[in-house]
Amino acid sequence: MEAAFREIDGCEDIEKLRTLTKQIITAQENEKAFAREAMQQIRKEMEASAQQRFGFNWGQK
């Protein structure tokens, strides 16, 4: 991301700026999706662990 921002700072071509901006937005969305999936996996693992240890459905609705 830092490299993309440096490239933006030195760029005067509007089409290239648009392309770089789209790439940055896509990278941010990918990072958000990865974080959401990681949190879901951690939650599943915690629930499975709690169920094994305590014998109840902790965290389930």
C-alpha cells in the first residue's frame, strides 16, 4: 500500500491514478474479508473448545 501511495504522489496521469485507486480499494476490501473470515474461524474454534470443556453450547443462539 505504501508503494502505491508513493506512486500516486508522483503521478500526473488521471487514468493511472484511477487504476491505482481501484487497486487500493480492492486491497482494503480483501483485507477486511480476510479479517472477517479469520474472526469467524476463531469464534468457531472457541465455541468448539468451550463445548468440549464445559459440555454446553457457549456462544450459540
